[in-house]
Amino acid sequence: MLVVRWILAGLRGAGWAPIAVFAAHVLASRVLGLYDAFPPLDVPMHSAGGAAIAFFFWRSLHLPEARDTVG
């Protein structure tokens, strides 16, 4: 039960960052077609995705629920 509480708290507290990058990716690629017009857009999107995932894990490990779960 502690792990589930930690996962849900992580999604609430920091899940917005990876979701925002994924939404920007879908908007840029599927809706606007920017990847076809500007292929180097892939590099900053990968950087933004890496930063979002790093923020997500960093923030998730500093939640109070993480102290009960991972020590």
C-alpha cells in the first residue's frame, strides 16, 4: 500500500512535467507536423523529455511518502 501511495503522490506532485512534454510532442508532431518541416526539433524535445523525467524522479524521491517507502 505504501508503494501505491508513493506512486500516486509522485504523479500528483511531478507527473505534470513528463505529461507536458509528451503533450507538446504530440502537438508538434501529429497536429502541427513540425517534425516534417523542422527535423532538428527532435534534439530539444529529447532534452526536454530527459529533463522532465529527471525532475519527476528527483521530486518523487523527495516526497514525504518516499521516506516511508524507500527509506
